[in-house]
Amino acid sequence: MAQAQEAPIAPPPTVVIGDVPAEGGMALLMVGADTTPEGFVEVLRSAGCEAEVVTITSGGAFELYAPAAPPFANASFPAMLEAGRGVLVRCAEPTVVDAHLLRLVSKDRPLPEGFVPQGLTPLSSELVMPGGGPAYLTEEAADALAQLIEAGDRAGQELRVRSAYRSYAEQVATYQYWVDVLGEVEANRRSAVPGHSEHQLGVVADVTSASVGWELEPEFGETPEGRWLKQHAWEFGFVESYPQEAEAITGYDYEPWHIRYVGKTHADWIRLTGLTLTEYLAQVDVDLD
Ligand SMILES: [Zn+2]
């Protein structure tokens, strides 16, 4: 980040942190160590924003303005901006957010018992693992998942769905199973207390592969299929809800198989900011009900 740069496309303006342009009150973005400012610019422009690469002359905390999420505007993130290059962005018209897609569901934030997502649709049996039962997602998530799995097939990485939508009643049964098998403390790390499962949203799938016997185990993350999924899920609007070494933030053990659909724009933001989904959704803090 801080090292000398190869020649940029146009001479970048110099910006000091804190110098948010008065007109529009838009923000300066940092660029994660594993991404390029140009990548950010592309995303921002596709979201209808003006964006340009700038030189950052001093580091500090940064502010992020996410065009697709109005409540997100000018949220402060627990991240530091390094001297180097960043992106200056002006987005005049925030687009409307699908609040449901960005709803935070966690151990502290349950869904109402009666919550059932609209538009649940059965997944094609070709997307489900051998011997798997019927699986449902919302139409948008189901379409995106079909595209993800087909892309995996084309890349020689056969991923299939083990479970998807889980109703409140099913969560009661699943949770009770784990309490019986593991006891309450371990069950809480492994499974959600009823009403606290992201699966109830209808936009979450557990996907796995033959190389781990279609089981849901952390080793899946190290298989070629698991690695492909980690690398490409965002391209189809999916994010890993429970990444490695994030239990203190997410409340869950590493679950490389558990992916949630948030749409391409947000999946890309999450990738670019390096935040966990939990942190990102807490910032969005969609007000519902
Ligand atoms: Zn899951």
C-alpha cells in the first residue's frame, strides 16, 4: 500500500484524510491490501458513482460511503488508511436497499418466530447433493446459486447443496439434536438457537463436495472445491458468513460451507473492505419490523 506506485492512468489528485469534499459530503475510501484502487473504482462506477484514484498523503481512520446502502453513509469503520493510494467517491443518489437481504441475524439478533421469506422456490434437484432432500431458497438466491454451481461445474469443481431454507420448526429439531449429541455449550457453537439461524432467511445454503463425503466439516475449506468457492462466491453475490478465526465476531466456528446471498454489490463491498458479514451488516443496521 505505502510503496511507490507504477504510473497511474491519470495524475491522481492529492487528498489528506479528513478532506471530504463539501459538495455531497462523500468519502475517501481506503483500498484493502489485496485489492487495487482500480477495482474499487470499477465497482463504484457500476453503482452509478463518480470515483477516482487519489494519493493519500497521511494515514488515519477512514470513512466509507456505500452507495447501495443509505444507512451506511459515512459510517466509521474500525480500519486504518495507509498513506498510498485510495479512491475518492461521490455518489449523488443512493439506490434503494432490499432490507431483507441485509438483515443481521446472529446470536443477539433473532428473527421473529413466524418469519417466513417471500418467494421460496425449490432448488433444481441437480443442485442438491446425492441423496439430499428438497431444498428451498428465495427465487433471487436460487437463481444466483444455480449460476454459482454451474460455474463450479465448468471449472471442474463440483459443489452441491446439503441444506438451504430452514423453517423455525426445523431449527427447533436441529438444535435439539445437537444439544442431545454435544450438550448445550458445544451445541451453541455448532447450531443456532431456534429463531437465530440465517437459514430462516431463505438466502443461505450449506454447500459441500464429494471430497468430504458431502459432510459439513471445516476440512471442506481446504478442498479444491472449498477453495474455489471461497475465491468465487462473491462473483455470484454470496459471502461466507462464518470465516476462519472470526468466532469472537460472528459467534460461530469456522463454516466454510455456509454461504449467504447478499447480492453482487454488497458481496463485492464485503470482499473489498475485508469486513466479516457480521460487521458489515451491523454497520448497515437495517431497521425492520
Ligand atoms: Zn449453514
